[in-house]
Amino acid sequence: MNRWIAVLASALIVILGGAGAWYALTPGAPPPEDDTVLPVPPFPPRIAQGQGYEHCLATLADDPAGAVGLAEALQAAGGSEGAAHCRGLALIALGKPDQGAEVLEQLAGASTAPPLARAIVLGQAAQARLMVMQADQAATDLTQALVLSPQDAALLIMRAQAEDALHRYPAADADLTAALNLDADRTEALVARAAVRRKLGQLDLARDDVGRALAIDPDDADALLERGIVRQLQGDVAGARADWQHALGVDPNSTTADLAQQNLSLLEVGPPAR
């Protein structure tokens, strides 16, 4: 299983503005101080202004169908950009990510909002495209977003995700390297680059990247999972087992723990008979 795609199972948290997820998408921004977070971040700027827009966004998490109705009412009243943004996010929350992405893409193309706001909208569209395995369109969205916000490490990491899904491993490596040049301690970028380099057969470089990630956070479950894979490929079965057991213990209910358990089970079965 592609771990990039497994992470996208919870991508609505990012799209609807989970505090940690949006903090990751906007490097340098302080995380919210409480749990009362709007569905899109207060920084950088929204695509529009107005109480109706804010109310529509605030409705997204609990009542996405209601948010669609509010967005349509806003649009009828002339609040086109804010209405389109809220409607696109609401469609994604309703389980229609391709339709929501299309609305967001059209909005970003027509909007008069500042470049950073349009880049965020394109990033949201790309996340939705990745949820339904439309990596080619996601990569296009992210390339456009990076024209608007070229020094955005999170957008580079996300485009690498799309490139990885398309088996464009050298391009993914280049984007992740660019992201790490902007922020050398982005552990998710180090782990992702390790996985890409493993697929390119560059096991020593992959081991170095995942080692850097674990030096920053020894309990990074994704890094432990990836180092276990690299160790197994390099013949260190005991090391692989230890890493996967550690990853399993970090958060037993996570997708990463499920993958670690699958690897441990396969390890116990052993190689197929010849």
C-alpha cells in the first residue's frame, strides 16, 4: 500500500482546517490557542470577506449539507468568491471530492484574491483530487499553486506526493529536496524522500534521510515504518522487526500501525518456498 495515499484517508481534517494540519500547511504561522477553529485558517488571508462567508465556513464541520445551502444563498446574494470557496469545501466534506475540487479550481482561476490565498485554494483542490486518486490533476493544481507561492514547503511536499503516485520518482525527489532546503527539519519530507529514494534503489540515501528524521523524533511512527523497510531490504531482519514493533507501539490504532503489523506478519511467515 502506498503510505502517501493511506494518509489521505484523513485528508478532510486538512481541508476543513484541523489546527495541526493547517499549521503544517502554513509554515511560520502560530497554531491556534484553543479548539474553536474555523474550517479554514485565519492566516494567510481568506479568499473573501463577510459575515455570511464566515458563517458558511463555520458550518462546514458539523453540517456540510447546510453549508452548501448557505453557499448557494450567498451566491444568489452576490457573494460569489466566498460562496464558491465554501461550496467547494462543503462538497468535499459531503464525500464528493472531485466535484468540490472542480469548484475550487475554477475559483482559483477566476479569483482576484491575493496570490497566497489562491495558492491555498489550489492546495485544497489538490488534496481533494488525491483523495480520489486523481494525482495527475493534483500535480497540475500544485504546479499552479507553486507559481503563486514558490517558497511554500508544504505545497512542494504535496506535489511530491502526487508525483510519487504517478511514479515520477526523480521529480518527487527534487520537490522534497527543495522543501528540505526551505526547512531542513520537516520530518514528513525526510520520510517521504526516504521512501522515494528507496523506490529509486538508493537505499543508503534513504537510510540517511530516515535516520535524520528519527534523530529529530525517535518516536516518529512513519519514520520507523520506513526504516524497517529499508533495513529489511538491506538484510537486517532483526532491525526491521524492532522498528516495526516500535512503530506499532507508538499509536496502535493508526494506519501506520496497521502497516507495521502487516509487515511483521509477513516477516513471521518468512520467504515463500522455492
